Amino acid sequence: MALDDPGHARCPGPAARDIILADGWHVPDALVAESYAFLGDEDIGYDRYVSPAFFEREMTHLWPRTWQWVCREENLLEAGDWLTYDVGRHSVLIVRGDDMAIRAFPNACLHRGTQLKRSNESGAATELRCPFHGWSWTLEGGLKNVPCRWDFPHVTDEAYALPRVKVETWGGFVFVNMDPAAAPLADQLGPLAEHFRGRWDLANRRVSLHLQKELPTNWKAAQEAFLEAYHVYETHAQGLATAGDANANYDIFSDHVTRFVHTIGTPSPHYTQAQTQQEILDKMRVDGVLVPEGRTARSVAAEKLRAQIGAETGVDLADYSDSEMLDSIEYHLFPNMCLFPGVSLPMIYRFRPIGMDPGRTLFDLMFLKLVPEGTPMDYPPDPIPVAAEQSYADAPGMNPGLGAVYDQDTDNLAMQYRGFQASAKRGQTLGNYQEARIRRFHQTIDDYLGRP
Ligand code: FES
Ligand SMILES: [Fe+2]
């Protein structure tokens, strides 16, 4: 590598993309699309994570001006279904109207400010009624009733309709944007919508499990722990025999959309011990299955999952490539959503500040199971709270092996946040390629903070 060519060095050996193309499957073009450019190598200041002033700028310039997902459409199946979404000091009330349209409003009464509905709750209502003095609005936000209206001649129906928050849907998700002048959601989704169109349409999925845990760090540090596979070597060493890491591919598709792909069923380049394909398959805990001559552990594991998950879900997976069946394919949609279009690793993440403490984050971890096209919607399961000290492996419905991996990821965060505060060095130093998504993330934050 020439020193004047930063960002072009790669881990020796087959990259995730080479492995996927060598699998012999036709894969969606999107899966092997490439987009990387060197973005700089300056340190990322720790003040961005710990400073209340920086956090306040995000609360003013970022969160109220960006599209963020609040729930699935099936959370609001019927007229009157509502839920509240909080991020930092902001609170939004999302409601399905009698006309079946989904609307959103700042979650605050126009009389004396009381939240119309409690934070992070959901329910069903026939009107939106404030719990303090009983002012009420229709599900569509029109002023309905003011007790002792004779005392409020200055209150008109027109001026006291609930202000609106923009709402759009995509892939079965409901998104809001508090900026009345916001560009359409499609602009923010950009290449993500192109990639997910068709086979990866997340509208054809349903939530099978939703866990929520408070993480003791800034929302960005929490998000960043899931944007690179560089940490697998140290943090998830148990996976090195059967999972790629240093050979993962990273792509920056737009200012709002990035991706990594790391392969499962192939060893890490760090793992140098000889092993047969049968040994790899056994370590993947695909028990009692033999790898026939000339086949790979990866292809045999994918074949088994195709049959097993196909039978469980009723979806024909015959065309799904080994990569889609097995790999960790993770898109990041700025600011705080990760989407995995894969079949056996079908996660969705969300990271958002809790209250006005820069060091508290709520992590939503959801699994979206494939369902046959046209499957009617049903209410999704409620989020299960996982206590700070509780293992993900103990959460009901969670795969224990995967739970241990999430424990490893989240166990680093408190120590990292303490280190941010104790450091004599002013910021974190990023790898040019493997940590490029983190750099893009910060550059996009700066784009928002720089707007008037
Ligand atoms: S604060 Fe809402 S009715 Fe008074
Ligand atoms: Fe991890």
C-alpha cells in the first residue's frame, strides 16, 4: 500500500464479496454493489459524546429535522390505535384516524402543555383527551371539546387544531419528521429503498421478538458498536472459526446509507488453524449433518436453513442465495436505524437518547421474520425490557448464542464511555476502511448541525 493512497489497503485473502460471488448463487446485484471512497482520517472528538452542549445541538438541529422510525404499521392496526415516541426531550403522539390515515402530533396539550399520552406507551382511544383539564381532540387532531368553553372566547377551533408532525411509511415501518419543511422520506432512504425493493421488502415481515435495553453510553457510541466488524477479533473471539471479520466489505452508498457484509460459515482471516469443512459446520452448531465431498460448510448450512426456515414460515426460499440465508448484512439508515435483510439474521436496531443525559441510550432490538406475501397484519408482540445487568441470553424467545454476542457488544460500552471522559487524547482514531461508516455517520451529523 502506498502511504499516499489511504483507505485502499484491504485484508489479504478473499473478501466477503469474493466469497459470496464464489458461492455459485445468483445474488441480487445490490448485495455485491461496491461504493467506497476515503473520507479522511482525523480523530473524532470525545466531546461529541459527552458534552451536554453538543447533545443540545443534536436535540435542536438533528433530531427534530430527520426522519426516524417510530413503530411498525401493525402497531396501529385499527382506528384509534395510538403510541408515543420519545427521543431526548421530544415526544410525538402517533395515531390512526377514523379515516385510517396515520397522523402524528407533538405530544403536548394546547392548554397548558401536559403530554396528551404518557411517554413510550400505546393504547386505543376514541378521542385524544388531556388528562389534566380534559381538553379533547378528534383522532384527526381537530379541537373537539374545551370544558367551560365560555371562559376561552380567545380559543378558536382553527388555531387550536393539534399541530402536525410529518408521517410517512416504508417497508412496513412508520417514520416521523418533526420539521414541517422536511424533504420526503424517499430522499433520506435513497439507495436503501432501491436495494430493498422486491425480495427484501420488509413489509413482508413481522416482528417475532422485540427487546429493549438501556445502554450506559451516548447514542452514537452505542450505534457505532454495531457499524464495524473490526471488534469481532477481540470482543467475539468465539466466532473466529466460523465468521468473517477483517475481510468484511464496507460500503458508503449515500450520506444517509451505509452497509457492511460479513460472511458466516467461513473463518476469520485471523483464524489460522487448519480445519475441515465438516469441522466448520460442527462449530456452527449444525448438528448431525455431513458435508458431502466438494461442498462447503457454508452451502450445507444454508441449505439446511432454507428447508427449516422455509417450513417454519411458509415462504419459498429456493432462490435465496447462501449469503442471504446466512450472512450478517447490515444497512445503516442515518441517524439511528440498522436493517438486516438476511433471512436467518433478520434484525432491526434503533438507538436513541433517553431524556437529556448524553450518557443514556435506549436500544431497541427487533427480529423481523419473513411471512408469505399478503399475510394479514396482526399486532406485534410488546417490547420486552432487558434490565441493565440482565443477559440477553435470558430474555424469553432469544437465541442464547446470539444473546451472548449482544452481551459482549453492550458490555464494552460503559467502559468506553468512562474512557472518553478519562482520556488524555482528544478523540477516537478510526480505521480508514473498516470504520469508514462511523466517519460517514459523524460527517452527516455535522451536515445537520451546520444547517441554520
Ligand atoms: S393542560 Fe391539557 S387540558 Fe389543561
Ligand atoms: Fe459485535
